[in-house]
Amino acid sequence: MKDVTPDDTHNFALVGHSGDGKTSLGEAILHVAGATHALGSVTEGTSVLNHVPEEKERHTTITSSIFGFDAGGRHFTLVDTPGDSNFQADAQIALQALDGAVLTVSGVDGAKVGTDRMFRFCRERGVAQIAFVGGLDRDLADFDRAIESLKEMDANPVAVTLPIGIGPSLDGVIDLLEMKRYRDGKASDVPAELADAAASAREQLVESVAECDDALLEKYLEEGELSAEAIQAGLVAGTHSGKLMPVFAGAALAEIGIGRLFWGIAELLPSAADRAAFTDAEGSPIEQSADAPFSGVVFKTVIDRYAGVLSVFRVVSGKITPDSNILDVTSDNKERLSKLFLIRGAEHEDVPEAGPGDIVAVAKLKSVRTGHALSAEKGGPKLTALDIPQGVISYAISAKSKGDEDKVFASLGRLVEEDPTLQLGRDPATGEFLLTGRGELHVRTTVQKLQRMFGVEVELKTPKVPYRETIKKKAENVEGKLKKQTGGKGMFGVCYLTVEPLPRGSGIEFVDEIVGGAIPRNLIPAVEKGVQESCAAGPLAGYPVVDVRVRCIDGKHHSVDSNEMAFKLAGSFGFKLAIEKAGPTLLEPIMDVHVSVPDQYVGDVMGDLSSRRGRVGSGEAQGSTQVIEAQVPMSEMLEYASTLTSITAGQGEFHMEFSHYDEAPAHVREKVVAAAAAANSQES
Ligand SMILES: Nc1nc2c(ncn2[C@@H]2O[C@H](COP(=O)(O)OP(=O)(O)OP(=O)(O)O)[C@@H](O)[C@H]2O)c(=O)[nH]1
Ligand SMILES: [Mg+2]
């Protein structure tokens, strides 16, 4: 690996809808490339990519898996990602650090919600994509229909290979660039009976390529053909810019079309040198030179049974060797590296150094977490950290047996370190511990892992909705006063606060409008601190207060008895009083919900969403499924997975993400306030 330049280094992810064959495809690529000796199988539990026990048990990927290998003088890192929306954030984090993506599409069903979601994510982030339509060896497979579904998704798909035969009679592919048939890695002539179909598909390919580039189009119109080099160069440019999506046909289990896809990964997706530049906080590009100081970015954390916590990072610039000193830019801590590892699924091997484009892991760093930027200890480029999607659904969590609490929370802390989309916190209203994840399955899988890895059992209670509190009107000149001047050391501080509503998403804004020293300059921050601390638990039900401007307009002080504590308390009292006068109200989180169901269930699913206070948009057809978009309060969606399963006989799929906060209707507010009051009286 150490002799390979970034031009010959390729880091790619397999992404797509859950169960559409990403891991099987990964196994086939590794096998065809000679990185593994036997073809691993998801169903038989021999996959080197699905190596976590929960994955083997459930035959599904729950955390992305990394496999570095050399082939044909180049170095590749394959990242197999989860398709389920509970775990797909893992793919979204990894993609920010890689060079390209293979969008895996079902040859039977075509593109689905998960396909669409990853396609859009890549497009927004400028990640180049090629597609693989797999499973064409299955009954009812239809390559053309799958291509159509990609068009409906608004991609610009163009077939680079065509299947020969379909379903059980699938027997190789035709490479439309070379006009050769490929089967078992061997090229031969295109069968005569397919010559016409292949010629017309090739014409389509050439036309699509030409349409992406005016100069090429002119040449094509003049000469009626383009040279092989021009077509390939056009295809490469179209893939990198996202104007084209080259599509490869095949079947992972039968290892058909895999060699051609692997060619596409190496030749059409950008290399480490060609990908869009990484940038620093100012948006300036970082030069990916081996001679520059080191910089890198961590996109995955793995708890390894032997090595401990492994941070997997991509080197962006410079070279790094074991035992170097580095800086964790994001947490601003110095770290000393130990050994460097190349990751191959569950295995890892020592490497002596890593350079730009390489993906390696290092064990036992203290402050480094997924998403953090790393740099040389002195003078290294400071990359921006990766975006980490946050959890959206919270469960109250407690130890099953008394006395196990410390162990539970220490172990959960380890899992939170490994998975940055999980958060562990405390419910301000009830004091309960909350585990927040991307979905119900995400949280439940975490609990299962907790038991397997640390032998501790916990109980989950109904999910908690992260309500917020805010105000509806202005309250002016409200006095916050602390006066205790009888006996001993006195305390005196008075502030006058005006609070007014701010637009959604503004948070808390504190404005210092004190003139003429009514409150001494050095004590004004104490008022702000008091305000901020009171924001953590609002007056209605103890949820954080948001979207309020707090203006500190006047105050009084005493030359001896005024101090920080006095003004902090005055700020806190004043704020609470002001909020109560300003029409406090409850905000509830609204989710963007996307449900994909076969046609016949659309009516029932829409009706059900409306009954959950949802605002349901119109459905959009994607092949034989309909995608329904709706906005629904989170509190109505907590146990939706089981409802959807029963309405659609298990054929529906949904995912949701946080959209915005909205004022909760009175009946919801009353219920939440009563629940908080009940929890409070139980505690006291
Ligand atoms: N017949 C056939 N079956 C396939 C093919 N590819 C995958 N499968 C089967 O489809 C099922 C799902 O395959 P996986 O490779 O686990 O799919 P995945 O996309 O990794 O799934 P998640 O990790 O759950 O998102 C397994 O039972 C595979 O054996 C294929 O090309 N042909
Ligand atoms: Mg998988």
C-alpha cells in the first residue's frame, strides 16, 4: 500500500436501500478482485463484511464495514454500509471521507426509498456515483425497469453493461464500451442474436455522454461516432460532475457482471487524487500532497475485541507513521499515535506508514471521536469536522437490576463513543437517563449490544419526545431581584429584563442594554449565566426554553453586597418571572416522514397518518411502490413501525427525520404539563 499514489487509490462505499444486496456485492467484488479466497455469504454467516454478531444473526448490516485491499497495482478501500434508515447515518458519515459510491439497486424492484435517500445525499454532497443493478438472476428481474426507476428518481442513468438473459437464465453481460461479452472474467464476442440490442444500447450510451459536453456533441453530430477514448473520457467527466450515472448489470451471488463493475469503480469513480478537495474551516481547499504536513479525518470508530477502541481515518495530506504526535483539531487535544492498522473486515494488519488517500486505523486515542479532524502537532492544515446526523428518538433507560447503574452508564458511554449518532443524556423534567438514537431499531440494537459486549441488561421505557418551551408575546421590564442583607455577608443584585419571541430555531439571545453602570460591567455576564441556566428547564414542564430574546435593560447594585452569585440568581429569577408573563407555550418536534408502500395500501396509510395529526402530501410513484411524504408530530410516530407493518402486511418501509418545532395544540400541552407535574410529585 505504501507505494501506491493517490491517483491509484480508490475509496468507495456501497450504498442503497436495505436488503438490496450491498454486502453480497461487496463480497463478490472482494472475491473477484482476489482480496478473499472464497465468496462470503450473508445468509450462511460467512460474510467478511457482516462480521458483527448482531449482523450475522439478523443477516443485515448494522454498522459500516471497511476492507482495504490491493488489486492490479492499485489500492482500494471498500466500505459496505447499512441500508436501514436506523443505521444509514453511518453511510452518510463515511461518504464525506471517501471518493465515490456504488448505488446498489434491486433488479426486481428498482429504486426504493433508501436508494433515493442515498442518491440525494451523494448528489448534495458532490459524491460521484455509479449504479449496480443486482439480483438480475432472480425471477421477475427486469433491467430496463430498474433503469426507468433511476430516471424517475431524477438521476441520468446510462447503461454501460447489459445483461445476457435474465432471471435464472442470466448468463453474463455485454460491455457496451468494448462491445464484448463477459462471463467469469473472460471476454468473447457478443452473441449474434443480441448484436442489434447491444448496438442500440451503445448508441444511447454514446448519445448520453455526448449530451454532457458541447464539444463532444458537435463532434458526434458531425462524425456520427466517437472514439473509445473520447467516450470513456466523457463518461468519466459525466460521473465526476454528477451529470451521468453509469449503470452496471449483474448478480452478486452468481458473480455475474462484477468484473465490469470493478472496472467502473477503478476507472469511472474519482481516485483519491481526483475527488473534490477537502476544505478547512474557511472553505479553502487542502492540497493532498504527501510532502505537506499531515491532516486527516476520522469517519468511523470501532470497538475491537483485541485492540480496544479503533479510530479509522482517512489521510488527506502528508504522511503519518506509528508513534507520531498529532493534534485532534476538533477537540484541540494532543494525542500520541500507536500502531497504524489496515482494516480488513474484522481483521487488521500493521502498516509502517500511510499517505494521502490511505485509510488506516489507530487504537486507544483519548479525545478523538468520529467526525474529528486530525493534523500534525504543529502547522498542519485544519480540516473541518464531518457532519454527524443526530439522534431523533429518545427512550428512558434504566438498569434492570439495582446496583448495576454505574456499569450500565459506563458501558453505554463506550457505545456512544463508538456511534456518534447516539446520545446519552438526562431528561430535565424527570431526571431519567435518556438514550437517543436514529430510530427505534437503532436504540434496541444498542441495548442488545450492551448486553453482548458488557453483560449488562437495561430496561427501555416509552420513547420521550424532546419538547421545548417558548413564549408567545413580549413581557417588558420584569424585575429579577435578590436581596439578602440581614446579618453576615449581604447579597444584592437587581436586573430588569424584557423578553420577546424570536423565530423558530433562533435559540436564546441575550442582549446587554445596560448603560451608565446600573449593573457593573463585570457582573453582566453573571446575569446572562443565570438566564442561560434557567433556560435548561422551562416553567411549563421543565423542557428547555428556546427562541427568546432576553434584553437586560436596567438594574441596581450595591457597592459591597453585589457579586456574581447575587446577579446570577437575580438573572435567573427575573427570567423565570418574565417567561411566565410572556405567554409560555409548548413546542413539539415535527418529523418529515417518508413512507414507501405498494399501491394497494396507499389509502390506508394516508388515512392513518392523517389520524396522527399528520399533514399528508400527495404520493409519488416509484415503480410499483408509492412514496408518501408527510409531516407528523413526533409524539404520534413513536410506535409507528409496528402499525405500518400491520397495515401493509410487512411490505411498507418508512423513515423520518426531524423537520422543525411547532406549537403543540392545547390538549397535547395539557397532557405534557400534567405528566411533568406527576413525575415531579413522584420525585419529591
Ligand atoms: N438471487 C440473488 N440474491 C441476492 C443477490 N444479492 C443479494 N442477494 C440476497 O439478498 C439478500 C440481502 O442481501 P445483502 O447483501 O445482505 O443486502 P444488503 O443490501 O447488504 O442488506 P442490508 O445490509 O440489510 O442493507 C440476501 O439473502 C442475499 O443472499 C443476487 O445477486 N442474487
Ligand atoms: Mg448489508
